[in-house]
Amino acid sequence: MTESAKAPSPAGAAVGRRIGIGLMYGLWKPRVLGAWRVPSAGPVILAVNHAHGLDGPMLMGTAPRPVHFLIKKEAFVGPLDPFLRGIGQLKVDRSTADRKAITDALGVLENGGVLGIFPEGTRGEGDFASLRAGLAYFAVRSGAPVVPVAVLGSTDRRSRLTPVVPPLRGRVDVVFGDGFAAGDGSGRRTRKALDEATVRIQERLTAHLAEARRLTGR
């Protein structure tokens, strides 16, 4: 089997989690709330707001289970390509319907793993104001529950030494919400059903973000 055809590695994602724990807790002070809401077994989708490049690694180091993230193909350059593949991360071409990325992501869920998605598609305000339909498709197709996650504090201030990241040893809050089913129970995957699921997801994620900000004071 060629490297491009290899399935995402659960063992690799577990290694990625250990690396994330060491880096995130070594460089910053994550405060994790509600991690118990992530099911201890079985497929689950973590839907994460995305305001900073640190958000993905922060979640990898604070989630209670190893996470396979869908990551834009532009990040897979140079030595980062084999590294990200090695820790079970999924490359996706956001400019097209990337069949391999879709197959890999569904494979993670079919094998009872954790799929991490930035439903906004790219870094922005991190407020879930604009969602892509990809999350709805994976949730409805797999039947996996969606657990909303808010990462707060990654953009509050910049380190004086390295302006692209928060101050070292600064606090970053990671708040997990209650899981929910994105579909309407019918199993339909029509465009109308996916559009309705996207609206349902956006409402739940936006409500979770507001509650996370209330809890953390951010």
C-alpha cells in the first residue's frame, strides 16, 4: 500500500496526543472544562472554533482521547508532511470535494475514533458565524455525536518573544459542551437535510461558545 493510500493511524494519533500534552502543558497553562462530556469510546466529532493556529494543537493536547484532525493541505509542506501523517492527521483540499479526505474521515468514525473539525473552514473570528456543510455531512452520514469545543484565550494577547503565539505560560481555556445528534433522526442525506443539519449545528455551537465565554469570563 502506498503512503497516499494508507489509512489514518490510531497509534499515530495517540503519539500526537502525547506530543500535544507535553507541548501545550509545557508552554502554556490550559484550563480544561467539561472533558467528561466526550464519550469514552465510540465515534465522536469534535467541532472546534478556529481563531488561531494554536487551536488544533491545543485540543490535541487537552482532549481526553486522541484526535484525527482534518487539516488544510497547505499545512502539509516539507518535514511537516510526514510528521502530520505520522500522527494520524488528515490532509484535505478545501478547494474541491476531496474524496480521499472524505473516505479517511469517515473511516476514522467507522473505526470508533475521534474526528476533529474546524467547521468554519478556516481561521476567522472563531465565533461559528459561517459554517461549511462538511461537518453536517460527516455527522449525518456516520451518526456520530457532535461535541462542541470552544478554545478561548489563544488570541487575547501576543507573546513579546514570539508574537504569533499567546504569552508563554499564559492561560488558554478549552471548554467541551454536551454532545448532540446533528441529523433529524430520519437518516436522510439530501441537500435539504444537510442544510437543516448545518443550521441546527450552528445554533448549538454558537450557544456553546456563548456559555463557554460566560463560564470563563472571556
